Amino acid sequence: MKDRDLAGLWARHSAQWRDTAQVASQWREASDTDPRLLEWSASPGWWDILARLELTLLVTREYEHLVMALSAPAGRPRLSFFPLPHPSGLTVDRINRRVYVASTRNPNQVFLFKPARGNLERLDVKTKHRTGSPLVPVATTSYPGSLYIHDLAFIGRQLCASAVGHNAVVRLGAEGCFERIWWPRCVERGGEPVFGQNHIQLNSIAAGETAADSFYSASSTKLGRLRPGHLMYPVDGRGVIFSGRTREPVCTGLTRPHSARLAGAPDRPASRRPASQTAKARRLWVANSGYGEVGYVSRGRLEVVARLPGWTRGLCIVGDVGFAATSRVIPKYERYAPGLDVAASRCAVYAISLSTGTVLGSLEWPQGNQVFAIDWIRAADCQGFCFPVGDRRPKRDTVFFYTYLSE
């Protein structure tokens, strides 16, 4: 190769991987987020709800490769994002102000975010402090792709995941280690669990203090010839929620359920839980995706509280308000959504009164596709990510990542 050709090649290499979004997310395409995916419209009152609850809502948009944050400091809308390959499960450690996001490709990765608390003073750049303590990635851990991680949750104080590819729940350890800690009885053959491939789409965790105190959603209870993802995989009414203690279903008749959650699940150990947390406050909620429903388990069946226009997936609960997301239905999987008007499906987030089922407000991404998970963090701790929607400035981002201080 001639010297001038080599010089051009080296110059291209030198120019690559300079965008802060690429470097922070370890993903080359992170600088190419289509701005149309970030366009939004909100109903009257939506931002008032976030301001009243004093929270920042975090949302993973799986197939658009985005993690979003929605907050309303001083009542004003603030939307921000972070590009991440195929984000799925999301959970927040609100005691320690840590956010964990699963990036479910091969290998699986779990990203850890912390709020930035200031900037280093430098002589070579003029530091401009950012308000709102934006979340920054500080670590990522890789795990085998066969785990096929969906949900993330803290069972007690341990970070766990639904390992869909293993029909099990795993405890995530350091340096890529994991341990299977729970699986339903139905995946056993001759008393031995089948971990070799996905059979039942065990996809969410309603986390309690222990694995036995928790509940888990799945699309079926059978090790059949057809497996999840096959276009003819039977789904209508086959979904269940398992008891962690008995490893048997406690709710049946669901269709592709996701996002099982225990309402009122505390952010502190049971020994310090207020006595006012009644059994009703600990209801078991779930998104019945194939029918666009959100409800709670009562006497082994789903008591529907709200029906929404789309594939319901992504659910978190703050007091009497449930935040539930809807996604569009992927065309080739229309038969997985027998209870939906596919053409009317929306990519959106809704605030629902859990006592009445009333939709209190909503935010829609008109060009959006898929939402996977929702969780929240106190607005006083963090107001979002470092890339604001509609106002990304590369020079400002460069200075921020050059000088930020995390907790």
C-alpha cells in the first residue's frame, strides 16, 4: 500500500470512536439515533403527575436501542436518552441510587449507571456544570448470550435476572459469573431441570425478599415441540404466573404475560418495613400483553383494571399510580396478540389509577415501536440521562464526559 493510502487509512482510524455516545455505550451506531424516534406528544396533565410524584421515569425501548428518561423539574418537561444496543430489563436500586440495564445481545451485558455529582475543574477546558445529576455509565458486565436476559430485579439485595434461555432465574455475580437460583417444576424431566433451551418464555420477576417470596411470569407450562418464537407457538390463554414457593402456577389463563410486579414492594429489608404495608398493598400485578391489559391476581385469575391500545409490557407502581407501557405489535407475531387491534397499537407510556383504572395521563412516541421495561428513580437523585432530547450538542457532551464526577 502506498504511503498516501496508508496516511488516509490511519486518518480514518484516528477520526473514529470520537463521539461520546459511541464511547460511553461501546456501540458504533450510537451516534446515529434517528431524531424522529425521539419525537413525542403528551396528554394534558402528564407532566403534572411526574412533578407531583417527584420522580424520573426510566424506559427501555428495545428495538430502537434507546433508554429514555422522563421528568418534570419545576413542572417543565425534560426528556433525555442514552443509546444502548437492544436494552431490555431495567431495575433501580433506589437506596444506593444505581440503575441497571440489560443489553440482550450475544453476549448479554448489564450496564450500571450512577448519577453524576459534579465536574472536575480543568485548565484545558471551561467546565459548565450540568443540573439534574445525569446518569452516566460506570461499568458493564458480560454474561453468556444463552441466558437471554429479559427482566432484572433485586430479590432481597441481590441483583437477579430472568434467564429466558435457561427457563430459570439467575443471580448475577461479578466478572460474568451467574448462579441459577429458581425454576418452575414444569421444566423438570425425571426430576432434572432442562436448562438447554428456551421452552416457556420465563420472562419477568415480581421480586420479594427471597426467591421463594417472589413470583414469575411465563408464556406456558409445557416443554412442547414448538418453542417460543415459533410462529405457531400456542399462546392464547396459556400464560401463567408461578409461585416462587411452590414452583407451581398461581394464576392461569394469561396470554404472553410480562412485567409481573408486587405493588408496594419495599426498598428496604423486611425487618424495617412499615407495619402499614398491608396485604392489599402487596397485590401481584401483571401486564397481560396479548390483550393489552393490566391487572392483578385474584383467586387464580387476572382481575383486569385497565385495557390499553397496544402490547402491554413494562410496569412499575408508585403508590396508587401504575405506569404501564404499550408497544406496537411486530407484524409477523400478530397471532401472539389475539386481543388487540394491531393497527391501533401505540408506543406509549400511561399513568393509571390502580383503584379506578382511569388513565390519568400518557406520553406517546408517534414513530416508536417497542417498550420493554419501566422503573423510576427519585427526581431529587437524578433527572435523566446526559443526552437531552432535541438539544444534543457534541462539544458540550465532550466537555461533560471529560470532566464529570460520579458518586
